[in-house]
Amino acid sequence: MRKLRPILNAVFIAGLLGATPALAAEPDYTVTIKDHRFEPAELQVPAGRKITLLVKNLDPTAEEFESKDLKRERVIPGKSEATFTLGPLKPGTYRFVGEFHESTAKGSLIAK
């Protein structure tokens, strides 16, 4: 049994390491674009830690997610999604828009 212990430990650790990336890939928060509007339009997130934001574009047309506050900008084709790693964010409000439909596509992250 003593000779197997290092092998079992290595297998156990390898299993843990293999599981870690799958857990890290899950988004912390999701915002959808539908009918050229963000849902939810206001999203509370924790201040002081990195987060992953998934933006799903449910519209058939492209939208450009843009946030000068977050220093992020990306065109998201219709019926697709984009992931952003943000932070750690200081407490405050971080506004974003859908630049192609700026009059209706507005939102904000509120870090508390």
C-alpha cells in the first residue's frame, strides 16, 4: 500500500487539476441582448474581485458591446456571444452600450 500511495496521490491531484479549468470557464454573470436592449439593464457585481461576464446576443443582427468605463469593445454577431474578464473592479457604476443601437441598448454594472 505504501508504494501505491504516491501514485494514488498523483492521480487524485491530476483529477483536481483537470477539473479546475472547467469550473473557471463558467461565467459569473450573464447579460443578454434582445430587441436591441440589454437584460438585465442593471447588474450588481462584487467589487474587489475579477468576474467573467457573458454577453449573449439573441438578436439576428450584430451589436457592438462598448464600455468606455470598463475599457472594453467588441462586435458580437447575431445569435452569438462574447465573454469578458473584468476587474477587480472598484466600487462604482460602469456603463455600457450597444453602439449600433445606442438609443435603446444601454446598461450598467454596479460594483459593490
